[in-house]
Amino acid sequence: MPTAPSRARRRTTAALALMTATLVPGLAQIPALATPSTVATTDLPHVVDGVVATLGDTVPGLADLDLRGRVLPTAAQRSAADRLGAVTLRWNDFGTPSSLLRADGALARATSSDPVLAARAYLEDNAALFGLTRSAMAGLELVNEQKLADYPDAQGRPTAPAGHAVLFRQRFGDLSPALGSMVTVGVSRGEIAYVSSSLVRTTQTAPAATLTPLEGWVEAAGNVGRSITGSTLKKIGTVVDRAVGSVAPWTRLSVPGFSEQQQVRLRALALADGTVRPVYEANVVDNQDGLAFAYTLMVDAVTGDVLHRAHQVENDSVQEVYQGTFSSTQCGPKHPFELTDDLTTTFNAAALALPVDDVVVKFFGPKDRLLYTGDLLTSPEVVTWTSPEPLEAGVYSAQVCPFDDASAVVGAYALLVSTSDTATPGVGGGLGFDPTWSYYPANPSMSSTKVGKTPGNDVIGCWVDTPDCSMPTGPFRNLASPFAWDQVNVAGASSMTTIGNNANTHEAWVSPLSPGGLLQAPVSPTRTYTGEFTDAWNESACDPTNLVPGGNDIDFVTGNLFVSHNRMHDYSYYLGFTEENYNLQLDNFGRGGVPADAEVGNVQAGALTSPVFEATGVATGRNNANQITLQDGVPGITNQYLFQPAASAFYAPCTDGSLDMGIVGHEYTHAISNRMIAGPDEGIGSDQGGAMGESWGDLTAAEYQFSHGYKNGGNIFAVGVYATGNKKTAIRNFAINKNPLNYSNYGYDTTGVQVHADGEIWSGTQWEVRQALVEKWNKKFPYKDKALQLACAQGSDHASPVAPQYCPGNRRWIQLVFDAFLLQQGSTSMLDARDAMLAADRMRFGGEDLKVMWQAFARRGMGKNAVIDATDENVVTGGFASPKGDNATVTFKGGSGPGSVYVGMFEARTSPLADTFPRTRTKATATMAPGSYDLLYVSPKGGFHRFGLTVKAGQKRTVRLPRAVNLAASAAGAKVIGATEGSLKTEALIDGTEDTNWAGVTEANVDESKPFVAVDLAGRKSTIRRVQVSALLNPVDGADDIDQLSGSRFTALRQFAIEVCATGCTSGKATWKRVFTSRSDAFPAVRPRPTAPKQAMRSFSFKPTKASAVRLVVLNNQCTGFAGYAGELDNDPITTTDCATGSERGTVVHAAELQVFKK
């Protein structure tokens, strides 16, 4: 329980923080409190005027850059592809196959029982397909066999691996590639099941580098706006790692003004034209007032040109923390601490140094009397000394020294010292006690988001079962973690805090990348991390005065995140995220991969340095979460933030993201997918891959919670319900299990193409696949069998989870998701990921699920005829036909003139299923997998019409499209005859598409100014009975767009009126009669912010009335009309939460379409 600022008392839990990579992420687990005297020059501001970055928004920063170019496959390659027969093949930007999958059967028989030999033989035999020679294929370097997760059989006996994703890469002389130039071959059951590649048609070598690693990094830093001055350059410290395998070692830089250590190493980069350049792969990582800042760049090691850039942020007992250095001949300074009574018996110390440094810890009493010297031959060095008698009050000290004169390689360390009145038996801190933690398995109860409702649903989780345990799924001890989570080595030393082999967690109030402010975390010599949660942030209504030592529940929340990260480590381990598949661990136990990269968890990141959330600045210390995942061996960093309402940006309750397992699991999955895809170093590098990364985060977090039977107080398939306060959809447009999206909708949201929104397309598709597998296997392995679900998800101290083939279909599905990670390249697309999952099913389950999986993909537009534009991955065409089973053939006829038919609810930025226009590539006939579909017919003269369609296997049918005339359609002859002064793009209101919108811009808020557009209807005076209105927003069309707020969520139309005029409607004396006033929530809003599905076209009926012209009158936009965005909603004296008075969003309204009908 935290100590109140006004109250001092002794306690056994204390504040600590741990680490960051400022010294080296070789134990990136070192606390480095960066207080440099020289600050690097910042040329590029990392904020965007008028933008508030919140959960679900694109992380602000520079766009990715890729200058490698693009080439087409040669005629010889195309001929080789034709000889393969019926395979699904897509070409990458390098003119080689990005994905190879046979819809029915394997690509080839394996020629060897050794998966590596079999994979290499296949590549040699098909070298012409890749535009390379047999000898070039034979010379590929093996990176990893990448075993798919294996399980015991039904009797618990070991089984052969489910398959191997054998990963090779090209080498260019002495250099390994920094990006691409890889190929993965799926081998299983004596077959070659799948191939993906980013190989380049070249055998060139790179010229020698002329720049130094430091010069290369400086060029990289300058490219992202962090120019290094001469004075700073002289103060940069360097350390060179040992080489790992054939990959060049990192040069690690300690740069004044950067909170993190920087890394740079020499590698090669193959360009599409076959040129190979030496490049410095440089990580530029820092914190800017709470903003996570991380890029990886490829700098030409001869010219200094940046050839590739990737944004990597996918948000009173003694208790002291010290920092210092030692040398081979001299210890670090003595760090004093005072005992104020005569009760203390035990000293505990955790000295965090680099793996290359062996240290000892010494305790001294008053008058510098040596009391104890401790050395466990490990780093971190964790020691406990217990006095036979209570110690007298006085000043004591602790000191860190080298073990011998060869031990000081780097010499930097951080030291935690805590004391206790309780003796701690055993070797190493905390032994003799089994650890326990208080935490929330999913999140605090949703009722607690109201003031006065402190949650009571936390549990006591125990490493081993004890009477005090209340964790519903049992003790934590399991085979995925060889020792307790708070231990740092197999010898048994406990850190006595939130430092362990899998995770290192701490408060980060000042910096989201490094330990901040007070370095707080729970500390317990008895390993009892069971403090009380007071819900201080919510109960105080986001009062920043909570951010004082011991305040804001910081110990409890830090422990909660620590447990959650360990739970994700163990859950994902059984699915295949192991040491050899590049997971996050301090010690890999010789099982493969690069160690020293346990997940760094930053709690309440940037809470003190970024407290202002006006619409004129980027909110970096609230309402967000992010994950930085760099190369294997460099620790992952997750930043969890406080949540708080912010005017015209994000209306969350006063919550803490570290307590929301949906958000925590989402961010951790970014680390999983970026490590498992494209080998140990590259990660996901494409737009569609980024979208799927967001989706995989949601899917894995939700599946973890569902399979364990945890409840989040809302929809378990809505990720982030607690942090956002939204029980139904949380931060997304749709919950995973109530998601209608399909591939043709790519770019559908008001943002246009955006990873979070488009990731929901993959989420909806994956739900379709998941449920198809659930339905297929439900009779044999019931989905509602909670005990079986838990046995399939969670291991124990003596057994792995039940193998997926003996589990409900949802466990099969999540296993295939993880298997498919290993089969993909960094430039993956949704269709590539589809193919990888299908291949994974063939590898693991013999292809027994391929039919239902293909049909599920097809129903979501990822069928055999789905297409990605060859030059722009964001331009896609949905395909609804399956290669398995009989498709239906549907022909569309009739309608109100030529028009298009769309699958789903969106027309804007969506590719049509069919159209009846005479000269287009899309035809009036479509093939569709059996199932039920929601369709939308849109014609320029007839408007929007929604209808449902169910088709059966092999069915051939004709669908008659509805006939109607939209009297307000410009294509039918309607014209805009008036609009409020300041209006922009008035014609967009009647152009027949939601892909444009009108803006009413006024000086006063729109509920006062009531902007309007008047439309002269087509034809003569008519009797009208119905209007359709759309409030869908649109992305800004570049810097020259006259409406720079066209995508602002809070400016969307909410309430309106319809007025009609019978005669003389263009005259200033025209009479306008109000015939309809919409409900106040005609376009509903939700907290934390408005969403696109609520803005899409809606129909409104009223009594028949004659009209020659119609006027749409705005009564409210979302900013002015929704009570959830109104008033002062917190106790933060600096911020404003009222949307109408605290921002300019109340003065602008947007509507996309007005349509008028006779019936």
C-alpha cells in the first residue's frame, strides 16, 4: 500500500525502478538516469500543430522511407512460374516471389528428412523462378530452422515438431543483409508446403565502407531531426559488442541529450536493381517530453545517404536507488543510507551492471566498518545480508566493486538498496519465500470508473499454490519460465522487486523510454508484492497532485504490469514465441536467439513531463500505449500511460493503461509479431503488415483473456474497455466479434488508409476464420467447455497446455496465427498472411481445415480473386470466391441507371464487388463463396440502397437492383442554390458519394450559427417522404486541401433539420418550412470519441410534403451536441475538457451526402 505524502512509516515494500538501455541494452536492464549536461540539437519538432495523439491514432513522426526501388519479374521467371501449375503466386518489389502456395496440395515433396536440406534443395531446383542460379541458392546462409510450437500427444508423450519455417538469407561478401534478401520455406510431413521471400536478383558484393559507425549514426540522427553538434560529438562514448554469429557486432553509443543508448552496425542493403550497398543500420531512440521516439535507418556507409527509414513505435524503511561507475582498479563510490531506529536486521541490494561486468556488493556500517561482501557470480548481482542482531541507528553505505581487475569492461551500474526489520533466509534475496502479487487478471471492475466505486476484484496470484491465493486460474508456476518471475537467474536469487528474466517494470513519470522521476516499483524482501489499490487517479478525477512519491498507486500498478508481461511471456511461449524464435528474455539458457532483452515496462509514462492536453499540442503523456521492438538482443520497451479526458480529442475516464490487460496484451503482441516475422532483426515493414500488427495485438490480447475465462466487464473481444470506458467497442470502430468489414473496405475510415482502422479488416476476417474452426470442431471439442479452454491455454509446472488438435477451434486458430508469423516476410500483405495461415494448417494439421478456412477468407473478400495493386499495396480489390467448393454466381441487373454494388456498409474508399457501368473492368456478374452478405447499391442518380443477400453453393441467380431517383443528386439535375457563408465544397453534399464532404465553417459554434446548404431538387415540384444523410468524414487530401479539418472526428454532423421551399426558392424572400427535426443523436456518438460506423449514411422519414428545394440545417455537430464531450470532467487545473469551449471544433461541421426521395 503506498504511503501517503503526509504520513511516514516503515514498510517492506519500497520504490525502485530499473532499467533502460542507456548504458547498453546488452543488459538493457540497467537504470540509467540520464541527466546530461549537453543536449543534442533538435532540428525537427516531434509535435504536429492541432493534433492530439491518442490510443488508436497513428503515432506522430516521420513517414517511413524506402529507396530500394522496384523491378518486375523477367520473362524467364514468369515461364518458370507457369510451369508450377495451379499455385497462388505474388511478386514482390524485387521481382521475386513474395508468396507461393498451392491451393490443393503441397508445392513439392521434400527430398530429405532434414528440413534444412529439403528446403535448400527445393530452392536450388526452383532457382529460375527467383531469377538466381543454383549455386546462388546453394550459397544462401541459414539463419534459423524456426520450429513451429510442439506439444505432447494425448498421452503426454513427446512428438515430432509440427514443422519448420526454414529461414535463409543472402550474403554479400562479408556482410549480412540489414533488410530483406531472405527466403522462408515451410517444411512439414515430408512436403514443401509454402515459400515466402524477399530475395533480390543479385550476387554482387558491397564496396568497402568509408564512414565510421559513429559517422553513420550521426547521419541517421540528422535525418530524423536530431542533428549532433561538434561539442556533443566529442562527448559521445562508444562500446563495441562481441559479434553474434555472422552478424556484425553493434557499436553502442552513449550520446549526451539522449535518454537511451544508441546502436549502429555495418550491414548490406540490396537494391531492386541488383546493386548492393554497405549500410550502417542505426537505431535512433529517445524521449521528447513523454513522446516515444524510435527509428531504425539504413545509411549508405560510403555516401551517407539514407536509403531506408522505419518508424519503430507502433504508447519508512530505507529505499534508495544509486548510480555510478567503477574501474578495474577502483570501486564505485560509497552510497550512504541512514537507519533511523534500532530495529533493522536485513540489507538487500540489487546491483544492475552489464553482462560483461562481474561485480561484488559491499555493505559498510558506521565508521566505514565492513559488514558484508556478496558475490553470486551473476549480473544483476542480488545479495541479502542479515545481521544476527538488530542494527543500531546510524549512517551505513553500500558499494559496487569489480570482482577482479579483468571484470571492469564498461563499469557502469545502478544499485538498489532496501532494508527490512525481517530476516530473509536462504541464498540470495527472497529465498525461503515464494512470491505473491496482487493484480487484476483482466482489469478493475467497470463500475469503478465512477467516483466512489473503488474496485474490489483484484486477486492474489502466487507462484506456487498457497492458502492465500485467489487467482481463479491457479498458480503461476509453469514450464515456460524455469524460475519465479522475480528471479534473475537459475541460481535462485530474487530481485525482490519487478526485475526478472522476462520483464523489468518501473515507473516512468518523466520519460517513457527510461526510468523516470522517482524510479518507483514495489520492493519486498519477503517477495510479497500485495499492496492495496486505492484507485487514486480515478477517485481524484485525474488530479495531478497524486504524482508524488508513493502516490497514484504506483507500486500496485507497476506490479500489475510486471505480472501481466510475465503472463504474456508464458502464454506466447507455448504458441512458439521461444528463445530460438527471438523472444524477450534476459537469459536464453543456451536455447538460441540473443539474450539480454527482457521486456521493459514503463508505467504511467511521461505523467509528469506531458500533462497538458489542449488541442494545440500532441498529448504524449496520456491516453496512449506503445511498444518499441528492435532487433533480437535489444530489449523491447512498452509504454503504458494514464488516461484522462482531453478536449476534442479523447474522452476516457481517469484510468491507467497498465491495469487493462487488453491494452497490455496488445502492446506485447507487437513485440511478438515483429520478432517472429522476418527473422531476428527486420520485423514488419509494410503498411498492410502494420495494419495486421495492430489487429494481431487485439486478437491475441482478447484470445488470452477469453481462453482463461477472464471477464473485463464488457465485451471481452473489445480491447481496452476499462481504459477507454467503452464496454462495447473500446477504442475501435467495431468489436472483433461484431465486425462486418472485408478486404474491399481497405481505407474505409475517416482517416483514409491507417493501420488501426485497416487492422480491423484483418480482425473481422480472423474472427470469421476463428468461428469457422470453432464450428467445425465444436462437437468433438466444445467451445463452451471452460475447463478444456483453460487446459489448452495454460501450462503448469509439469506439463504444457493441451495440444491444439485436441482443443476447441479457437485454440487451433491462435496456434495457426503464431505458426504463420514464422512463414512471413517483413513486407507481408494480408493476402500473404492468409497464405501463410493456410500453409500452417497444412503443415500442422495436414490441411484438414483448408476448405472452411478458404471459405471464411473468401466471405471477407480475401478469396482466390482478391488482388493487391502491383504498385501500391494500399489499393486493393476484394475477391469473394473460394478455390474450395462451389461458388455462387450472381448477376446484378436493373437499378436506377448504371451503378456499383459493394459488400458491407461502406462505399467511400471501397472497391466494388460488381457494377453495371458499360465500360469498366468490374463486371455485373460476381462469384461468391456460399454465405450471407450485406450489400450496398450506389448509383449516381439513384443514391444509396442497402439489402441483404444469401447465396448457396453452386447457385446461379440474378438480383434485380432497386429503382429510385435521388432528387438531390447532381447527376439527376439537382443544384446547390445557397449555403452559409464560409462553406467549403458545397457541391460535395450532392455528388452521390460519401468520399467527399461539405464543411460548414462559421465564427460561432454551429449550435448557434446553424450552417445550412440549400438544394434545388431535380425535376419539378415533388412530394417527398424521406431523406438520407451521411456524416461520414474524409481524410485531408494533402496540404493544398482547402478543408484541413475534413477528417476531424468531433466536427461530424450530429443533429439536423430539413426545411423545404415550394416556389421562388432562389430568391432572398423565399419561404422555408421546417418539416423534420432529427433526434438529438441522429448520428450517435460514444466515448472516448466519434467513430465512422455511426457517421455512415442513415435514412430519415417524415410526413409527405411538396418541395421544389430542400435545405439541410445543422443543429449540432458532435462537439457541441454530445453530453459526453461537455463540461469539465476532471480535476486537472491545467487542462480543459469541454469540447465546445475548449477547442475550435465546435465552429465546423461536416456532412458527406444529402439524398432526397419520393418514397
